[in-house]
Amino acid sequence: MAEQEQVLVVERKVFENVGTFQGLQFDVDKYIKEFFNSGVPRFMLRSQVEKDPSFKQLIPYVIMSHNGKYLSYIRGARAGEKRLVAKRSIGIGGHINPIDWDLPLFTNFYEAYRAAVEREVAEEISIETSHTDCIVALLNDESNEVGSVHLGIVHFWTLAEPKVSRKEQMITQMAFMTPAELQQVKDTMETWSSLCLGGLEEMAKRRKSA
């Protein structure tokens, strides 16, 4: 019998104690502090939490920028999440699994998470240039069943050069696009990318001030 996937979660009450919101939240520090306190984040079976809104699955969502343009792609038929097939995205990310936590015991939860994000991205694309990483927003969408059990942590990566190539076959039509070009195809975007598109200017400002 195949081993069931475990994913990183926090209890919804932790999220509610800090303050719930719909869409983007740019005041990220207070949430990150609570989410990564000792004893708060945990791994649970994905099958248990996929339809249980009393938990929030933490999903890193990495937006990549170079010279005012943003990496965009379309999820092909091999995408793991079938509900996102054929949708355009400006975010790279996915669930954090226990294998991502295989770090020394003295490493804190937040450091382990940041290292896991780097590995998650490296599984899907190859970046042949240096980059900076700044958490610029949180993303929550309670308007549907899928969104009610997930919480996005939006990372803004600034690339020194636009040298990116795909590893995963599910990534197709990858290109750097201007915000204006992305607005023209907004109707084809997955929900999270559509929400992030409206916040790109604010994200860029927060990245510069970090």
C-alpha cells in the first residue's frame, strides 16, 4: 500500500486569532510569527485535511520578477491538481511535505520552511541566475471549498537575469510578461494568480523596502 501524503498545516483557530481576511493581506509579519511558533505547524494526512476547514494547509506561492516582467505559464494536463489544468499561473508552489523538514533538530520551523520553498521551486523549474526572496503577502480565498482549506504565503523572487527553464512537464508556455500583458489574459488565470495580479505593484514596493 502506497504511503499517504502528509502536508504542512496550522489550525484555523491560529489564523482566526491573528485575524481572518479575504484576498491579499500585506501585513505578513504577525501571521508568520504565529504560524511558525513551536508546536503550531504540523504535518497531517492530506486526505484528512482536504475537506476539513478547521485546518489551513500552508502553500508557498512564489512570484518571479525580472525588469518589471513576471514569470507566467499554463498548467498542462500532467498537473497534479486537476482543477488547475489549462489555467494560467504566475505562481510556483505546492504543499510542504515531511521530507522538506529533514533538517537538523536545532533549526527552527521558519528556517526549515524557507529551505523547503527553495526545494519546492527547484523541483518544478531550473533557475540559472541569482535571486532574492521576500515574503510580501498572504493569500486567502474563502469563496470556494478548495480555498477554504488552503492559505497562500506569497514570495516575491527578484531574478538577476530571466534565465528560467521548466523541469515539470505540466508547465507549458512559460514566458515573462508585463502586468499589462497579464491583465489581457486575466480571464484565463487560476484564482490565486488573478488575486495576486491586482497586488503586484504593492508587492514590488514591499520587496524594495524589505
